[in-house]
Amino acid sequence: MTLSEINVLVGHGDRAWSSAVEEMLAPRGIRSMVASSAGEAVDILAESRVHMALVDIDSQVVNGLSIVRAVRGYEPMLPCIMASAQCERPVLSRALELDVFSVIAKPVDVLILQSQLNRLFIKKYNSYVFSI
């Protein structure tokens, strides 16, 4: 897998979320594919090879949980990472039910996000694209 082939589905979120994601992906040449709805997420999955989904479940723009549910309905094994301001039992229970790879507390710490992306890509794709 080359960097130009890596696509990440990103749930449209607030400015801080978008900045954190852009900071991680763009310098590595990884393509962000932003979905503003669950329907858009499914359209993206239908049209492109996507390697993971990254969603903000607190977003005022789009419900990140609806994107994860849509992803699970279309491509059940696609790894997902969720960010949430409330990483408590209800959110973690939903993440477990949806087989989410990890949940990251907001505000997003770029080093934690990078670490989780690194773990995911090593485990799922044997790729060190996010190695520090």
C-alpha cells in the first residue's frame, strides 16, 4: 500500500476536529474523504477504497454515530476511530456495540490521535505510515 492509495473517511466535524485530522493526514499524503451525512459516507464507500473511518460523535454538523452505523451496514470490518467529549460508560458501550477500534477524548491530543492511527494501520494493514 502506497501513501497515495490510502483513503480515510472523515465525518464532518467542528473546526478543532477538522484541524487535528488535517494535521495528521495531509503531510503524509493521505486522502481525506469528508462525509456530511451517513448517506454521503455510504456513497464514498461505494465509490472508493476506504481504509478507515474517523468520526467526531459530538459534531453539530453530522452525527458521528450515524456514520459509524452506516459504515457497519455497508462495510462491517472497516476500522473506525471515534472522538468524544464524554468518554464515559454510555459512549464506550455504544463504541463496543459498533466494534469501534478506539475512542479518543476531546479535545483531541494530536499525539494520542497519531498513536491510535499508528496502532490501527500496523494491526490492520501492516503499515507504518503513522509511525512517529
